[in-house]
Amino acid sequence: MLRTLIEGFALGLSTGSICLATCTPIYLPYLLTEERKLSKSLIKVAEISAGRFFSYIAFGAAAGYAGANISSIDREIFTSIAYILLSIYLILSAYRTHQHDKKCHVPKIARFSRNAFILGILTGINFCPAFLIALSKAVNLGGMFSGMFLFLGFFLGTTLFLIPLAFFGLLSKIKVMKLIAQIASVLIAIWFIFTGIKGIIHWNEHRIISEEPARMVEAFAPKQSILIISSENNFEYFSALKDSISSFHNAKIKLKKIKKVFPDSLNLDANLIIFADAELFELKSNNLILENFDYFQVETDYPISQMLNFLRKFTFKTRDKLHWKFSLEDSS
């Protein structure tokens, strides 16, 4: 465990500058929005670090226990929600300090923004590059406690880079700096809200796509009609392909020869499986015509027996149209 702790600490030191670049635009305006002595700024940094520690340990344990990476689309929803919550926190913090400076009543809903621990939690679940490196390492280690110890070391290493921010808190004694910090907090919050909403929309689009039922595509299913499309140059090869398929597949098989461009009279059936000459895909218009059909793109002289043996063994599972290429580079 000591070795894992040291590895996490070294990782935190090596990526600490990334953490500093990512979190300084968030922490610094927060520290400057309210006038504090150095000791109080250090306490706030400690509270923020405690929040980060809580998030890191939780994610380290989860990653080590799961033993598998969190997919990019799942990371996006976590980060997007964190961005929006962080934005709300920053806006309430700026509002609270503004009302306090004017000696006005501060609503209860805004008072929780005094707690820097919450800020630390919210920034701790931000999937920044440094965090992702640590997360991947924890996944590779396997084991809940290994992940926790790695993130404990990572937390200690990165925290060293955040301590100097407390000294910048002394600038809060300058009134204009407090005003600039409040404005900066709101602007940063607006940006995070925009980014968070955009991320949720993107996640939702991918979620809808992933929920569409998958279908099975079998090239030589019973009663499966097949169309073979060849260019003039390669007609001999695709004639041989037709004969080979006909030897074991009893369904309807057609062979069409075209010069270069697919004619409008091709009248393709939506239920066809198409074997098309790769040479014909050099024209963008042909690609557009076939994109709504299941097809195999076949390069001339690809070993026919190898291709057919492959297709007889495997069934394709897809949520979209099947587009598969048999390339000579892959035949060896």
C-alpha cells in the first residue's frame, strides 16, 4: 500500500501544474470575493482540499473496486452536472459577499456558499486531465483500497500546488479586487452553465442512440436476397463471387455491372445485402446512394473463400446500417 501511496503522490506532483491551471480560475475569485487574513485564507484552502479529498477517495475506491474505466459519455454527464452545481455555488458566493459588503440581508439559500468544503467536492468530481490519469491508474491497480491509497497520494501531491493560492487571498483587502473577483465568479459561472448544459445535451443525444434496439445482420440468412454490384473493370472477379455464393445460398442473387455511377434505375430493395466493388466508392455520389443499405465493400482479388468463410461464421450486431470493408491489406 505504501508503494501505491508513493505512486499517487508522484503522480500528483507530476500533474499538479495541470490541476493548478484547471482550478485557479475557480478558487482564486472565490478567495478574493471576501476580505480575509492569511490564516483564514489558509483555512479556506484547507476546507477546499478536504472536499477534494472526499471526492478523490470516493472515486478512487469506486474505480479500484470496479476494475474498469468509466466510459467517456458517462464522464461527460458527471462533469456537466458538476459544472452546473459549481456555477450555482459561485453565483451564490458572489451574491452573498456583495450583500455582505452592502450590509444587506443575506438569504439562507446563499449562506451555504461560505462552506468551501462543498466547493472542494464539486471541483473534485471534475474529470480534468490530471484526474483522468489518476482514475485510469486506479482502475489498472484493481482493488478498492489500492484505488483509495492511490488517490490519497494524488491528493497530497496536487494539494502542494494549491497552498500558494492562500497568499493571493491577501489581495482581497483591496476593494477593487473584491469587485473584480465577484464579477469574475459570475462570468466563470455563466461559462460553466453553458458548458454543462451543452454536455448534458450531448450526453442525452448519445443516450437516445444507445437505447435504440440493435439488430442482427446475417449475410446468408435463409431467404436473404443478395445484390452484387461490379464495375466494368472487375466484372470477372465479381462473377466468380456470384458463382461461389450460389453454390451454397439458394436465395435470390443478382449481379449488376455498371460503368462508374449508379443509375437511378437501380431500384434497390431496402432488405438487400449488397456486395459492392470498392472501386465504385471512389465517387461520393455512390457512397450517398448506398449509405442507407447494408453492404460489404469488396476490393478486387480479395480471397473469395476467405471472405465467404468469414461471413458464414459471423453475424453482425448493429444499431445502424452495416457497412463492412474487405480490404486486401487485411487478407494476409
